[in-house]
Amino acid sequence: MERIFSRPLLALAITASAIPVHAQERTLDELVIIGDEVSASALPGSAHVVTSDDLENMKYTDIQRAAREVPGVYIQEEDGYGLRPNIGIRGSGSGRSSKVTLMEDGVLLAPAPYSGPSAYYFPSFGRMSGIEVLKGPDLLRYGPATVGGAINLRSTPIPSKAQGHVTAEIAEDNGKRIHAWYGASSEQVGWLIETHQQETDGYKDIRQSDRETGFDKQDFVAKLRLNSSSDADIYQQLDLKVDYSEELSLETYLGLTDADFQSDPDQRYFASERDNMDNQRVGYMARHLVDLTSDLTLTTTVYRNEFQRNWYKTDGLGALVDDANNGDTAAQQQLRGEADINGLRIKNNNREYVSQGLDFKVGWNTSLADMDHNVEIGTRYHEDEVDRFQPIDTFDQIINNGRPTLEYVSTTSGTGINGSNNALEQADAWSSFIADRVSVTERLAVTGLLRYEDITTKRTRYNEEARLTVKDRDSNDTRELLPGIGVTYELTPGLTLLSGVHRGMVPAGAGGTDVDPEISINYEAGARLNRGAGRYELIGFYSDYQNTVQNCTIATPCAGGQDTGSVSQGESRIQGIEALAGHVFTLPNGLSVPLEATWTYTDAEVTKDSDSGNVRKGDNLVYLPENTVNLRAGLKRGNQWDVYVNVTYVDSMCIDNTCKRGGDNTFSETEALTVVDLSGSYAVADGARVFAKLDNVFDNQNIVSRSPDGARPNLPRLASVGFSVDF
């Protein structure tokens, strides 16, 4: 790779940033994009913070279960554990979270956010201390996706004193989890080391096989903070972070026919016996902050993420599933391992990713025309790359004495590895923004924002394994100016009205030759009320898409079966309502009852035919539920014990854009789902607690996904127990 930031230059940048530091402890605001609920209430748009206490209530280790507590967020389940979540915001599309700006501690975390935005990597959620979800015009501070929303995961912070934590948990299906960290701080230095390890045999059984279907994932994190002394004239701080993770998950894209799903949703076909995802990831981050004056701050961030994966999985059996669903008995027997399959393809979906960049931000507080201005200016250079080299192994499924076996036939080599299986995708992007929050009066604040993106993507596909000749080259240049404005007005103490409008964009990935970016004009208006023990929110949103873009993947193929690049899907509109109500009731004897409910209603349709004609006016958008509801209730006695119940409802969803055209939609929709989760904990000593949880109490399993190759269920009932110790 010809890159501006090689590893030696990255090390040099880190060293150079470290020269001026000499120490006073400070919390770096750059690690968060919102802050707390008080900060969220001041933003000119919808913003939510799921705190560490919120996460502790239900003890979720799946980002999807926790994110459902935030209005405006949609989930398309896939594996039941949230290993590679599909998250959408305000109708943006949930396929592999490719249309949401994903960050950890303010740094882009997708393996290749511009050239290949699908988030095939996602950090272990069990080690996170919070979630921030940002929507509305303030999105223009971040990117590349600025249409629906941004999600920032907060990692475990460096403690302010010598402190440690251990959580250990065991679950059904031989599940085990441990999360441990220890750190300390002095006036000038802080540090943290952390690990999160989780494994399970899985809840599915492969027909006529003794192989497991679970996963084993390990995360390791190290942090170091150096900061200047309390009497320094110019305060400086350097934060360093290194994280490493590896995962082996025995996951597949092969689902079930509807008949087999109804018989046993937790079975898998023998043809998927060898399917597995094997990946490793390492991330580096250095962030330097300097307070030049009390009102002027400069923050510099350098980052590099390396990710490699090989998802070895069956390829092309979706046609058999379709045939079986339509009554083909022979196809059903082949899937069940009762008949031979000749030429069964298992592809090495082998890819290597690099994502790196340099980010500068300046914060300036000043007063002009008797009004306070909070100004932030930022610029970022980012580059990423996806290297695809994906040979295909061919097997025959042979039935011997009534039992299936897989017999090796051949492997593609030489000129057999070409096209999308042998490609290099790259992106270079400059982005800049300016935001000015003006306090016009004590009650009225107006925020003006302007973002500019300059993106170049290119894809080169090769004819043979040696990459001596080029099959074809594609490229795309995107330059967009994105303005926005947001207004908040404190009508009465605790009651804030808000409204905003901004131009949002999601760039097309590499391989989308002459595909314009997804562009929309996004409006929102509503009110927030924070008073006493209650908080309430009601916001309406409307997005007018000048161009809707779908990022094509194997998991969510585009019309015609395209599974790489991006395609335009015409104009569309999305509108809806987000509502939240929460209150903590205080009872006698030290008891309290925290209650919270969220509801999202979404109405969306295509408003103009696409140029290709595959998407028509009036078509629906894929995997977008009309209603989602989340209810959480608890009973607590101080810090001694607590019990929580969480209820989630998700409407059925269309899996393609044709499902509302009429006719039989039996195999074009998922099923509506209601899931009840229960958790509780008890303090056995100071700093030590035991806990138990029961996910999916009523063992309700429905079809939550059909893409790409058949029906798949949500997680069945799962019991777990554990303990946590703070020391």
C-alpha cells in the first residue's frame, strides 16, 4: 500500500505528541460525542446516552438488545449474539450497520468506513461502559454517514485511583464470560489494562453432525494517559490506547426452509458444518489535547486499525431453500442431508482491511455581539482499504449408510480466482466541518453547522491469482457540502423545544462506478422534558431522499443478486415519531421503581423509480419495521438488590423492496416478535454482587431474518448466573 501513514510514521506522530506533556488529571471530552443526559438535553437534535448503570441493569452483552432502548434505532437480528450487528437509525437501513457512523471513543471502528462500510468487525459489547446515539443536525460533526445517526461506544475509562473489577458469568450451552480490568491514576499518569473473554457452544444443532455452532472471542485493551501538572501555564494531555481482539465463530449464512423452521428453529443443515468466521483485529490510537488558553483547545488524534477475516461458508444454497419453500421435495432432502449435493461451494471469504487517519479539532469559546459562541472546527484525513482474495473450495455432499459426508473435490486457483473474489478496494477522504453554537438569550440557542466531504474511491479487479493482469477498474469521486441548523428553546425550566434541518450523506462504497452518494434533507422537531424524577421526549422526523443507495453485501444483496459495491435505488421519503417516557417512583422502606418506555413509528416508501427500474415508486424499504416498542421496569432497594424486566416488540419487516407490490408475501417478510428479558442482582458484600438473568423468558422464537439464504431465529431462552467484584 502507498500510504501517508505507515507504522513508523504513526509511531513518530505518537512520540512527537508526547514531548510536551507533563500532567494533571483531566477527563478528555473527545472520548465522548454527547456526554451525559444533561449535555444531551442541550443539543439541537435527538441525543441519547445509555450509561454504565443502564447497562448494568439488564447486564446485556449484545449491543442490539441494549440499543433497542433508544428510540429511532432499528435492529435486524442475525446470529442471536450480536457478533456482527445490523443497526439502522431513522430508516437509514440496517444491513451490517453500513449506514451508521460507528465509533469507539470517538474513533471510526468499521474496518473500512469509506471503501467497504459494512461493519464485519464489532467490539465485544460486554467491555463497554456506555452507548451514545446522536441524531439530527449535530451529526455533521461526524461522518461519513450523516443521514440517520451516529453511535459512539464508550470503553472502560481509566479510573481516578487504583481500582479493579472482575465479572465472571456462566450460561447455558456451556457459555462462559469474564471481564476484568485494573488501573490507577496519579497526578501525572493514569493507566488501565483490560480483558474481555466470552465463549459458548451455541444454541443451534447441526443435523447429523457433532460440531458446535458457538463462538470464542477475546479482547485485550491497554490505555495510558500522561497529563501536565496542576500549575502548568498550558495544560496538555496525551491518551494512548491499543486494543487487540480475535474471534472464532462457527457462523453461517445458510438459514432454514419455513417448514424446517416451524419444526425446529434451532437446527442447521449439514452442508454448513464447516462454516466459520476467523478474524483478528488490532487498533492503535493516540490523542493529544492542549489548552492554549482557557477558551481555546486543540485536539489531535492519530489512529490505525487493522482487521483480517476469513468467513469460510457455504455459497449459493439460497436457490435450494427457495425451491424447497416452493414445494421441491428433492431440494428439501438435499438440505436435510438426505440426498447428495454435487458441486457444493464453500468460499473463503478472505479479506484484509486497513483504516487509518489523522484528525484535528479546535474548540473556541468567545463572545460576539453580546452573544456567547461555542465554536468547533475540525478536519480529518482518512484512508482505508479492503483486499479481497477469496478462493472457493468445492465439495460433494455424499450420503453413505444414511449419513452425509463432505468429500473434497477441488479449489479454485490461477485464473479461477477473479472478479469480485480477487479485488483491491481503496478510499481516500478529506472531511472538514465548522459548528457554532450561539447562545442568543438564556433560553434560545442556535447551532449552525457546515460539513464538507471530498472522497475518492477505486476498485481494481484481477484476472488471476498472481494479479498480473487487470480485469477492470472502477472509481468514484464524491464532493459534497452539507449544511445544517438546529434550534433549542427552553420554554420553561426543564422543558425544551427543539427543531433542526440538515443535509445528510452516505457515500457509495468502492465499486459503485458513477453511483451518486445517498443524499437526504432531514427535518426534526419536538420537545424534551426533564423534571424531578421524570424525563420525557417526543420528536417527529422527516427525511426526503434525493437518492437512496444500498450497499450490496452477501447478507443483504441488492436487486438482481449483486453482493458487492453500491447501487442507486431512486428517491424515497421516511417519516416517523420517536417517543420516550421515564420516571423513577420512590416507595417506602428504601424501595424505588424505575420505569422507562420508548416507541418508534416509521412510515417509508420509494417516491420515484430507480434508473435501473428494479425499484419502483411505492415500493417499501427493506428491513424497516413500522413499530418498535421497548418497556423496562425495575424494583430496587438502594444498592442492596434489584430486579428488572425488559419487554421488546418489533413489527414484521419486508426483506426486499417488492414485498408491498401485492401477491403472496409468505417468503418476503419476517415475523413480528415480542421478547421478555429478566435480570436481578444482590449485594453479598461491599463491592461484591451476584446476579442472574433469563433472556427470552417465554422462549418466543420467530423468523427475524431471511437474507440471504433462508429463515433464521432470534436467541432462544437462555439462563445465566455470575458475580462481580470491585476492588
